[in-house]
Amino acid sequence: MIRVKLPVHLRTLTGVSGEVVLAVEEPVTQRSILDALEAKYPTLTGTIRDRATQQRRSLVRFFACGQDLSHELPDTPLPDAVVTGVELFLIVGAMAGGA
Amino acid sequence: MSTVRVLVGTRKGAFILTSDEKRAKWEISEPHFAGWEIFHITGTPADPNRLYAAQSTGWFGQLIQRSDDAGKSWQPVGNDFSYTGDPGTHQWYDGTQHPWEFKRVWNLVPSPTDPDTIYAGVEDAALFRSSNGGQTWQELAGLREAKGHLWQPGAGGMCLHTIILDPNDANRIYTAISAAGAFRSMDGGATWQPINRGLKSEWELPDADADVGHCVHSLAMHPARPDVIFMQKHWDVMRTDNAGELWHEVSGNLPSDFGFPIAVHAHEPDTVYVIPIKSDSEHYPPEGKLRVYRSRTGGNEWEALTQGLPQSDCYVNILRNAFAVDSLDSCGLYFGTTGGQVYASADSGDSWTSIVRDLPAVMSVEVQVLP
């Protein structure tokens, strides 16, 4: 099982208080995790990746195993530690200044 | 006794203020959608407990929320604002053509008769309609055919910020788009034409009388006189008496004819309100004095309304959707500032008081009168 941690605004939106646990068939990739996540919580559609292009929204980041995986291709297999549920797949709102 | 509900959208959430019809004491809700920008929150005339909110952030994009219990609970509804077909391109800042890209919803306007029908004005400029309470949205793509390839974004983005549904004729809809102009449909939104004749933009456009490209900031109409529309343009306060066929200037003696919102009195179709701003680069009141200007003659002759408003050191702005009018016999007016104050008048603007002082920057203000 894949363990996903959403940023606080998306936890509020989905009513999730902790981690999200997803069953995802291998190979486990960013795309397959996001597909499963949006299937479980349709209201997340469009909030993490653009509806039309399926590209990661520019101020969203994907972290796992102490690495920034945001710039990996969507179909690149994720580390074994994510696949086995040892490590969280973190969806993060990027640091941003301003208002 | 009636209840008055003021719906306030801010940079960091929405707030609901309630009072009785005296409008003297107000209860202020906790923030709804804390941390999110609420460009617009509005009620539904056909079902006052049905509210809609346009919720967005730069991080997670656009959501639409709906409440069926006056804001006690909310439900995310559809947020798929896909343009119809290939939307093509519009003018970009550098003169090249740029693809149409959805960014956010600026304005939500429910049908006066059907709580499930609602219109959304979006950036990049387009008009969408939902007939199922916001679950799904369809673009009224004929609007972009009104010379959309010539529209270009202003500094605030290429946003469709104003929608007016003629309560007497369901087929007639007016819209306004920043740096594009005003548009009218006579067939329920299927086809559109620019209605910008008479507007002049000497300092903004190479052709001051261009068919499209004028930076319209907001429109207002009294339901009893749907052919008369008032406009706050980038510069100039304008009026048409023939549903947009021709506009004429009614700025008259205003200290500045730059500004964002414009409003019409609930019971007096010739009583109009604007809030002058110093200039297009200095977005605050002239002389640091926050003054609402009222014309009782449909424009040209304006009087300053100052009682209860700060008359020194005031440097806030009032955004285009942040001015609302209630329907009580003694007409109430409400506006919000970028400094987080909401000012209200229960006597047609003669006197004002701040009903909340320290909200995040106010993006929108709407008001409902409940039996």
C-alpha cells in the first residue's frame, strides 16, 4: 500500500486528517498515485495537476525518501521504499512568498 | 423583521456578517475556507440559503463551493472549466498571439429564478454556465467570437469580471472584460456583440474609439430600467440609455473618474454611486479621503458622501466586486476595502460605519435580505 501525505489545504478539502493509504498497481509512479488519489477523492482533480495538460501545478512539489521528485517524469517508477509503504509520498505546497 | 446577510470574499477566506434590518449590530462568522482566496461569494435570489463561492489559490487552483444551508456546511462542486473546442489564441502583452489558458473564476452570478443555474466569469476571459448547481460547466463560446483574438490582458489579467442578467428578458445578458470591453447577448448567451461605441481610451489604445480593447472595470443596472447601464471604466464614468448601442460620459464633477466599482440605488434608478480612486497607478482615494460619490441625476452631478468614512490618511482600494446594495426600504450600501474594512450605510449613503475593520483584503461584497 502507498502512503500519501497531502498538504493541509487539501486535507481540509477532502476531510482527511492523516495519511491517505492507496492501493496502486506496479509500476508505481507519480501518475499512477495521482490517478488513484483522484479516483478516491474526485474533488482533488485539478488541484495537484492541471486538468487539461496533466502537468504538475507549478507550486506543487512531490517529495519522498528525502528527495525532491517534482521534476521526474510522471511515469518514472518511484523508489522501492515508497512502493512498499516504508516511506511517505509527500505532496507539498511549495514555499512561496507574497501575500 | 428581516435579516441582512453580507457575504465577504477576501484574500484569505470568506466571512458572513449578519444583522437585523436596523443594520446597527453585526455578527461576524469565523473564516470559511481559511487561507484561500475567495474572489467571489454570492447568494441565490431563488433560494437564499443556496450560496456559491469561488475559492482558489496559486498552489491548488480553482474550486467552486456550494452551500445549501446558508454557509453552515459547504460542498465542493465542479471545477472543470474547459473551453469549448480549440479556444485558439488572443493578444499577448508583446503583441504576439497567446493560447487561451484558464486561470480562475472572478465572478459568479446565479439566475434570478432557478437556484441551479449559475454563470461564471473567468480568466482568461470566458463565460460559463451551469444548470445543475455547479456540478458541471459549459462555456458560452460565442462570446470569444466577438473579436476574442484581439483581446489582451491588462495588468490584472484578462478577466471576465461582470455579468448582468436582465431580469425582464432572460435572453439578454451583459458582460464586461478587462482590457476588452463590454459585450451583449440577445439570445441567452449563444451569440454576442461588442457594445463599446462611445467609449474613448486616448491614453490606453492606439485607436481611442476601437471596437474592442477598452478597459471596463464594472457595470451596473437597475432592474426597472434594463436599457440604462452605468459603467466605471478605467478612466471615465459612462452611461448608455439604449442597452449599450452608444455610451456617453457622465463623470461630471468627480474629483477623479478612475475607479473600480459602480452601483445603482435599489429604488431610485437615477441614483448612482462610485468610489473615486486617484489614478491608474495610485490605487487609493484622492487626497487620502475615502469618499463615496452619489449622483441623483443619473450622472454628471455628484456629491461626496463622507460622514463616517476616514477623511485623512486613507490609502486603501475598493475592488470592482466589493460594492453591494440591499433592497430594504431605506436602501443599504456596503463596500469592502483592501485594508480589510467593510463599510455600511443604512440610509442610501448619507452616513457610514465600519461593520468590520480587520479582515484580510476584501475581494468581493454581496448582500442578501432575508424575510
